Amino acid sequence: MTSASRPRRRPSLLPKIASLTITAIALSLAATAGTAAAPEPLILGVHPYLLPAEIVARFAPLAGYLDKRLGRRVQVRVGRDYDQHIETIGRDTIDVAYLGPASYVKMVARHGAKPLLARIEINGKPTVTAYMAVRADSPLRQLADLRGKRFAFGDINSTMGTIVAQRVLRRAGVGLESLGGYQYLGSHRNVALAVLSGDYDAGAVRKEVYDEVQARGLRVLVKLPEVSEHLFVTRSDLPAGEIAALRQALLGLKDVPGSAGILQAIDREMTAMVPVRDADYDSLRELQRVLGDRRE
């Protein structure tokens, strides 16, 4: 038989199959590795000063802004209560926390200092404004008139809704034992509504909440002393580069096009986020020291 008449051997498909299989495995491994390397979302925790759904809606624009600036998803999480919120950032179980002044002071006392990012500024001022409020038709005109009356406080850890309010009452000679009754109602809005409904004779509320419901029949009894505003901190073990990026993003927000919408979603009168120091809260620490263990 000549070479021309020999049957041709068909080339084996095994090398091609093996090559395709190796390529597929490599692509699959690459995809898996890429998925595994994707960073977990940053958790932005907020204390429950309003209803959780409302807080999430207010902070969603800020979370979206940080998404883009950091290249990392940011999720808003509302604490169960003020104390639980303090513990989550104190124990470094969330990444970033928005804290009220008293909560911040308590967190540092319990867990030590955390990296500071920024504090908020309301109408150009980085301090909190709040009032003791009564019904518009109330006969109460001064603090002394609160003896024997029912008073509504916010959360027991609330800066203005409880701590500062109780200090002001005691300074006026109206201790908790002098009141006709009192309760911690959890939020500024609960306090405002309880006073409006007549369940309580007076209560302590932030200006933001007072302004929302004042037309329904509230009146300022006294303005409370101002203290340093709410602030953002991070967990202690967040990488230094991420802390710097977060701080830069927050402090630079006021210069970003459309920033007013992001800021005013959180507070209608917020104008900026500004630098913060631990010493900004020393005046509040002094208030708490003077009040001491008498706060119930």
C-alpha cells in the first residue's frame, strides 16, 4: 500500500478540550477571586432620634455621596436605642457612627477615644439649639412653675432631651423629685407630641422638631444652653487611608455641587460639616460632672 492510499489519522480533540477546560477554570477562579476581594459595605450607624425609616431616608443621600467618593458601598443602620448605638461604635462593630454630643462623651468615657471625622454645622453654627416647650395655651411661664408638673424627656442618653434639660431644671431648683411625674419617651418628636396632646405639661425638644410642630400649638418656655453639635467618628481599627478619605469627603461636602440637598436631607438647616476636636465637648462633660449621679 502506497503512502497516498493510507487512511489519514484525524487530529485528536483532547488537547483542545484540555485547553478549553483550563481556560474555563482559570476564568472561574479569577471571577471567584474578584468576588471574594470585593470590600464589604461600610456601615454608617445612626442613633434612633426619629423613626428608623425616616432616619434611613435622611441619611441615604449622604451614603450615596460617600459611595461615589470612596468607591465602596455605604449602608445606613439605625441603632435599637441610644445605649446600643454607643456600644456598637465603642466596640468597633460598625465602621462609622453619627453621634449626639452626650452619646459621644459617654462612648469615650466607656471605650476610649475614636478617630474623629467631622461635626455638623447648623445655620453656620456647630452647636445644638433646643428648648423646653409647653402647649401654647399653657399657664406655665417660668421654670419654677414646673414644680409638681409632668415633664417629658427624650431618650435617657439624649443630650438636650435629657441631660442638659435636667441640669437646667436642677439649677432652677426643680429636681426630678420636685416634678409631678416624668418619663423618658425615646425621641424628640415623641416628646413634642406628648406635650401637644396634654399628656405632659412640658418637655425638652431640639429646635428642628420644635419648628416642625410649633404651629400645631407649642410655645418655648426657655431656651436650653447650647453645646457642641452632633459628630461623625470611625472605628479604631479602620485603615488610616480610609479614615483620611472619609474625613476629606465629609469636610469637603459643602463645596460639592448639589451638597445642599445632601446636607438638608439630614437637617433642613444644616450648612456644612466642619472640623472637630475632642475638647469641643468639654463644656458638656462639665455639665454631666455637675449633674453627677443624680440623673435617674
